[in-house]
Amino acid sequence: MHILEIPSFFTPYGGEFCLEQAKALKALGHEVRILSNVQLGMTIGGKDYMVLPFTRFEHEREGITIYQTYQRGWPRMVHHNAMHWIAIVRSMFADYVQRYGKPDILHAHCAKWAGYAAMLISKEYDIPYVMTEHLTHANLEMELGHVTAADAWKLPMLKAAYQQAGMVIVVSDEMVDELACYFGKDYCHVTIPNMIDTDFFSFRQRKPINNRAFSFCCPAIYNQRKGYDVLFEAFSKLIETDPDVMLHIAGWGTDGKACRQMIKHYRIADRVIGHGLINSANMRELYYQSDAMVLATRGESQGLVIAEAMSTGIPAISTEGIPASMRMDCGYSYVPIDNAALLANEMRKAVRRPVAESEGRALSQMIAARFSTEVIGARIVEVMTDTLLHI
């Protein structure tokens, strides 16, 4: 199958899920490439705006051919920038067909605006498309939550992209209800979680807990939705009974002033280490140095970091802000949102019963069976094959 991936956003502004899925589909024997137009902002990322290429170009990344360009956006001209982005993608697709021929199917990532562009290309070239939605209600609320007459043009276009897709892939069942206020439910959808590289986040045996502190890790950006206030309160309660513990936090803002002030407020500064934003390799090392993972989130579209941590062989604790589809049969526990006392109790249980090596291996194998690139890639291929059979 010849598959063309079209992301709504890509490097240097995210889009890693698109690349990981492209790699997984190629590994299964399919012809896969990425067509990417990235809008650059003049006020945000000004250096990129000036120095990144001004022409279309091809490059290879981790074995995937990417047909790339960068669009210079104009400040406060949202409609113009969106229409220009869509026009560029359609023009790039025409070039792509001249180079590689028509793909069998398009895979758009997010309705805004790759899904809409894929819909137009589908009509023009008679090629079906499927769409994976990555943007959560929290992501969309900032822009679509208070739609005014000036930007009401967006919703009909995005709804059309949903309704005309061969299939919409959502990463959790809950997303359908959460996004219904914007897109309704009049479209075909299936739930397939995002994948993780279980070979990269592989099992490693932890050092015995003899003469060392039990370590928790929390891989989450520092903001209100991630519930760090609840986590720090729970950790302070835990220290009262089990003082020989450490908490490592990693993500944007976890080494910042606001985070340090909150840590100081709960009087846990000598037991908490903020690592800030770190790359995947360093995150993996942090998992390997930890005995359990904890997340006090107030809401997640998926919470894939739980699977990453468990894939390395440690148990996870979270709140009910994690979708039901993400909750594991073993090695995982969850508590109500905003309940520091119950969160502290679950953390206390983890401290007093570290997982054995055999249990850690079993957790890692369980995650591979649900979230590995091979498993998720095969499910996406199944959706694409079924879409092609029904055109």
C-alpha cells in the first residue's frame, strides 16, 4: 500500500506521532512518505522564521522521506494563513504525484488543517483519506471555545473533514464526547491509542532497594492541568510516614521559579528534583532510575507516559483523569482527581512493596502487547485496508 502522511504540524513544532506511525507502517512493508508544510510565526520562533529554508525540499529522517516546506505566517491573519497553508499542501501534493505517483490512501493528522486539506485532495484525485485526531478539547478550547462571528468559518470546514473521512481515529473513546461540542458525532470513528517504541523503552532491572531512597518520577509539563499541587501535597503526606523517598519531575517548567516556589511551600525541597524539559533518551534514563511513576493529572487525552514508564518495568499511579482505555489490568492504580490523601496512600503502598524483577518484566510485556509499534501499526493498516475496500 502506498501511504502519504500529512501532518497539521511538524518539526520544529511537534508532530513526532506522525513520524513514529510512518516508521511503523514502513516496517510492515508499506510505501510511506510524509508531506509537511509547517507554518512559522514571526513573533514566536523568530529565528526559525528568518533562517529555515524558503523553498520546498526533500530529506530523510529515520528512514522516512519527507517532502517539506516552511510557510511564513502573517500576524493576526488567521484566515489568510489557514487558506494559504491549505493551498500550499494541495500544490505540494500535485508535485508529489509527479514524483511518486498517486498514493493509495492519505493519512491526515488532526482536522485543523491537514484533515481539511486531505478532504479537498481526496475529492480532486479520488483518493480516500483517514484522519487521526491528536488535539484534545483543552488544545482546541483556546481557539474554538468561544467562536465569534469573525472565526465562525472554521467549524463547518472542520466538521466536513470529520464527516467525509473514511475513518477518524481517536486515541481514546472519551475524545468523541469531549470534541462533540465542536464536531458533533456524525462520522465514523475507531479508537486506536498512540504507539510507543517498546524496544527503546525496554525493560531494565532496578537496583535493589538497600541503603537507597525509593524514587518516584513524574514526566509532565508544569501547569495546572497536570495537578502538581496535588502531587506535592500527597508527597508531603507520604514523607510524614515514609521519609526515605525521592520525587523526580521532568517536563517544561519543572525547573522553573513557579514550580520551585510550590515545592518550597510544601516543604519538600530536599526530596524533589526538577529536571526541566529533557529528551527521550534522558527520560528513559529517569525511568530506569525510578521505582514507580506517578501522575496527578486533572485530565488527559491518553497519558502515554504511563505506558512508557511501565514498559521499562515499573508500576504507575495516576488519577481518574486518565481515559478508561489507558487503565491497565495490573501494575497500575488510580485515585479520584484532586484527592491528595488517597494519592499519598497509593504511593505509600508502592514504597512498601517494590515490584520484583519478574513483575517488572511482566509489566513490560503487557505494554508491548497493547502499545508497541508493530501492534498499533497493524491496527492502523487494518483501518486503511478496510477503508479502501469500501470506496
